Amino acid sequence: MTRKNIYPILSAEEAVSFIRNDSTVAFSGFSPAGAAKAAPAALAKFAKQEHEAGRPFKLRILTGASSGKSVDGELATANAVSWRAPYQSEPLLRKQINRQEVEYVDIHLSHVPQMLAYGFLGKIDVSVVEATEITADGRVYLTSSIGASPTFLKYADKVIVEINLQHSPRLRELADIIVVPPPPHRDPILIHDAMTRIGVPYAVVNPDKVLGIVINDEPDHVGEFPSPDTDSQRIAGHLVEFLLNEMKVGRIPRTLLPLQAGVGSVANGVMAALGAHPDIPPFHMYSEVCQDAMVDIMASGKLLGASATGLSISWAKLQQIVGDMDYFASRIVLRPQEISNHPGIIRRLGVIALNTAIEADIYGNVNSTHIYGMDVMNGVGGSGEFTRNGYLTAMMTPSIAKDGKISAIVPMCPHIDHNEHSVQVIVTEQGLADLRGLGPIQRAKAIIDNCAHPLYRDYLSRYVRDSRPGHIRHDLNRCYELHRNLMAYGTMLPS
């Protein structure tokens, strides 16, 4: 800490003693990057003790996005979550949500700060934020993510700061932080390219709200992504071919446009393929996370710069960045999520959005969150902001799963996150469907012929042929037949 330390040093157990049953607690973290660690573990331990004593103890939990093991994993294991927003990805918490034991509010990530500022989500009782330093005048230097932490610090009644000794203080060199005031008192956000900096390297908190400091020495729990599988490589190949043709005919500049890629092994594999292809020019990214593949591409010089809100990368890759900060500091910008995912900036920069789907229907509507339209997987995250506002938007998914028992192309999605008006391209390992300018029947033909697996093409083609005529052809008696089969027989096409 710089200057005189005016904040008490607390154990994690002492810090969480200020948190009461039914409190709303906001934790730092965007994915496990920069997530609070010591306090959630102590809270989970305390919750178990309270439950054993017959006393209730559950919390309303907010983060920037998912938080992994350190927040959701610990608290779900302790059965200490009653309400969760805006995103999650931990298996046990997912089961609790789908059993209606936890109320889950799935929110577009750029909306979270404004919803908090306006009180739509209630007040934050305590915010727990990971940092490398807090100064006496309330400057908080965050670690490997920005997320919604600046907003949490501003609006929480009380604040606990976890000082993480594992993280390098030089991470502040990546940060570019502003807190947008509530409307109608907003000026234009003057970001004109992916690397424009408009803020300061620290968040701000009123020192009077700080309960104390917890010292932590635990690295981020971000695992390494597996090497791209065959399907991911084929999806990447189709996308590279498509983008090269778009540049050739002049619909994309020869210098490319900023790219965005969602989280996961498919997106990571696609980025690796784009970075390796000799005909793809050096490019920038305006995205919400940096993943492992992006570090390698940046080190090679192919990725000129990346704007994000979190470093969702393995610990080894993070150490690579920290170890060569003189190189990476000018090439990575970390912003609050209301800026990294801001619809106006995405549209202004002409971002090419590449996100993953659970399934798509034959008319181009995409489900990225729910199985059978009922059981949530993770959440919408930032995919909606980029899909709705990107210059060009593509949804990626393998065409089948579970050895062909599940098709990712279905007659009608039982839950829709991204509708046909926003989705322009669908890609599977089978091929790519360019839906721009196509009417519903043309879209159906393009998706079935190019993206559906051969096991399902005949079924899908017959469905269109036999359905009730209309601007969009559907048979409401059969549109969910594949999903009903899956629930009844364990396969969409029973033999």
C-alpha cells in the first residue's frame, strides 16, 4: 500500500463476519480472472457452520460474469446462494438453479452497472474486490479483470479489499477505467479504435466504506483450454474462407475489422486458426475476454492489440504477459464491462462477432443458454450485445453431439437468445450458411444444406416441406419433436 495504511488488516474470517444472512454481496471477477478468493471461501465455511447450528445463511450474489470455483463453487457447495446474477458457469450451482433452489437472473453484461446504479437489483450490502493495492485516498488497482468492480465499489454500502500477492502490480498498466454516469447526463464515449484509452488505471472507493484488507496469495483458477478438436478446426476453416472472400469482394476492408470471440474451446480454436492463417492480415480485437490463443497470436505480432474486460487465460499465459509487460502493456486494454460490451462502441468500430451456440433452428434463431428450453447451462453473457450490434455476426457450433444423438440444427429452438434479425452467419463443421438477404425458406435451405449433419438433413428437409405454409413454415404439433424424443429416448432420432 502507498502512503500511510489507514485500513485494518483482517483475516478472511474477520472480514466476512460483517456479512449477514440474506445480504447482497458483489464479488470481483470476470470469469475466474480477478475473482475474489479468500472471502468467498471463508463465507462458505461460515455458512456450513450456521447450517449445522440450524440457522439460515444464504446470500444474493453478484459478479461481473462467471466466477468459477472461487466464488460459485465454494458458495454452492455450502448451499449458501439464494439468488445469482448476471452469469454463472459452475456445474453444482447450475444444478441448484435448475432445481429452483437458487433464483437466477440472466442479464446482458453491459446492462449490469446501469441496473445497479438505478437500483433495479436492490442495494449492495458488501462488495469484495481483489486488487494489488488500495491507497489511502481510495484508489483501487485491480488485478486480472475489471468487470463490474468499479460499479460495485461505487455503490456498495461496505467494501472488503483482497490484496492478492500473486498478481503483479504492473497489471495496472493494462487498466483503462471509467464509470459512466446515469442517463441523461452522459457524454459520447470517445473510443474510436480498439486501443483508444479514455480512463485511468484505477477504480475509486470512498475510504470510509472500506471495512478492511484481506491478504491473499492464491492465483486465478483459470484452466488451460484443450487443443482444438477436429470440429473446431473445420469450423475455423469455414470461417477463414468466408472472411477472406468478404475481404476479396470488398465487404470487409483488406485490413480486416476488429474481431470478438466468445469464451470456450471452439472460440479459442477459431482464434488460433485465424492467427495462423497466412492470408489473414494482422488484426485487432474488441472483445470481452482475452484467451490463451490470443496471447500467442499477440506474441507473434499477428494480433496488433486487444481490448477486453478480463484476462481469462491460464496462469502460465498470465505470467508470460507479466514477464514481458513492456511488450504487452501497449497491446492490451482492460475496461469495465459496460465499456467492453457497449453496443454503441461495438457498432461504431464495426466489430465482427464470433460466438458459440447450443443450437440453432432452421430459420436462424439461436439458443445459447438452455437445454430443452428449460435447463440453463451458463447464461447469455455478452453474446447478445455483440450479436445484435456487430458489423457481421456469426454463431458457431458442432452440428451434432453425443455421437449423433443430439442435433444442433433443429426445427424450432425452444428458447431463443439471438433471433433471426441479429444472426447473419451460422457455422458448423459441416459448412457455413450466409443468411444475409435471405427470406425464411431460403434461410432454411441454406442452414439445412450447409450446416446440418447428414444424419438430420432428410428429417429437417421433410419438416419444412410438410409444415403449414406461411411466411415462416412450421408444424406446431412437431416443431419440438426432436427435443421430446431426446427427453423420452435419449436421442433426437430414435431408431
